[in-house]
Amino acid sequence: MSPMMISIVVCIAVTGMVAAVAFALKDWGNSRAEDRLQIMAGLKTPELEARGLLKEEVLKEGFLGMSGALHRLTSRIGNLKNLFVQADSPISMNSFFGLSAGCAIFGVVGAVIANSPTPLYPVIALLFGSLPLCWLMLRRRSRFKKFAKQLPDALELVGRALRSGHSLASGMHVVVSEMPMPISTEFANVYESQNLGIPIEQAMKDMLRRMPNLDLKFFVTSVVIQRQTGGDLAEILDKISHIIRERFKILGQVQALTGEGRISGIVLMALPIALFFVVYHLNPDYIMLLFTDPLGRKMIAAATVLQVLGAVAIKKIVSIKV
């Protein structure tokens, strides 16, 4: 097999591994409780929920076809702009793609200078090209965590403002002026939207799309129901903030108990890759047999599959939803 074909095979294998790991780590769908919350908040209709339940029954009977996979893929690509909004990215999409291409080229040039094996060039390009995406995802995740930690304090501020006689919009303005980013930014968007004539329920639904947080869904749902039926919204917000704080306590205990498993997973995933580069630095001819010999290529494919299976198993063990 020529070096070019080897490069293509290795690139496809690594791409499949990355996609499998992303599929294992990503929560692709909402739970039934989240779907009901979306219906109560007006984000979904009962017909869509019925379709979702029917889809669950179909999934129990078999796997989705290629059309379903392509539909999900195109929907993910269409939500790329929303990803930039959620991460509060300081760069535009065009700059992002240019930066990804530049990182990939830089990785290949570095591999050429370091005299790396030719079959590793596509892998290195893929790894370096995905660095901006990893940075964007980490930025988005960090912003979500900050928002979740600030949400209980924000709900308490809104509740106090309501008790003192202010409106809901005025209570949100208190959050904007008293609390730091990112929650002040999101509540400021809601406040400005309702000042421009958009109903506050719709403005809050837009905030929920930007910040898909389960606790925020409770807040939006409670506001929508209170607007329709009435009730003591301040007391509801206090109870929601108390529930959020209790969930954080339980989540901290779970994180402490599963810390050993997470560290073990990181070590087990990184050790084979690090050992590969160490052995290649010490004895390159010994490693090249994995790419030139047919048995070596089979061993690489088997190792990739086992790595993915191990990552999925460890992820399932340490992932405990609270």
C-alpha cells in the first residue's frame, strides 16, 4: 500500500474515533421532562412532543437510517451560528474557519520539519485544525458554568425586587446592574428586547435558546405560567433558587466521588498516544512497522476501536445526572 493510501486510511480512522468520542460525550436529545417544560414555555407544541415520543418508539425497534443521520448533521451545521452566540465568541465565523485552516497548515509544516511519518500528516492536520473548535467549545462550556452558578443569586434578586413592588422587567434590570457577566449580559438582552416592544415571554424564550440551561427552563416556565394564570412569582423564584443550590451540593458530591474514574479515563486515553510518540522518538523504524506491515495496520485499527469503546465505557460509568 502506498504512503498516500496509508495516510487516507489513518485519517479516516482518526476522524471516526473523534466522531465516536464526540457522540459519546454529547447529549443529543432532551429528556421527557425537558420536552414537557419546553411545551409549557411555548417552545414546542404537543404535536412535536407526540412526534418525539413516536421517534423514541422507533429507536427502540432499530437504528435510524442514513436520512435521519444526515438530517441531524445538517441541523448541527445550521446551529453553528448559535454556537458562536452561546460562546460569546470575539471572532467571526470567517475568521474562525481561516484560523482553523491556518492551524492545520501550521501542524503539517511542523510535522514536516520534525520529520514525522508521512501517514501522520492528515492526523496532525486534523488535530491542529480542530484546536479553534476545541477553544470555542471550552469557552462555551465555561460560560454555561458561570451562568449556572450565577442563576440562583439572580433569581433571588428578582424575587426581592418583586416583593418590594417592582415589575419583572425592573427586577431583571437590577440583575443587569448588580451582577457580573455572563448573566448580566443575557438579562440585559431580555430587558432591552422588552423595551423595544417584544413581549417579555418571547424575550425570555430567546434567552433560553441562547443559554440551554435546565434551571433556566424552570424560571422561564414559571414566568409564562404566572403571566397566564397569576400567582406569587417571588415565592416560586425563591423555591427554584433553593432547588438549584441543593442540586449544586449533590453535584459536588458526585464530582468528588467520580473524580478517580475521570482521571483514570484521561490517563488511559492519553497513555497510548504519548507512548507512541516516545517510542517513535527512540526507534522510528520500530514504529513504522505499524504502517508498512499489514498486521500492523490491523493492530492500529483494533487499537482505535478499543480506545473508543474504553472511552464510551468510562464515560457511562462516571456520568451521573443530577
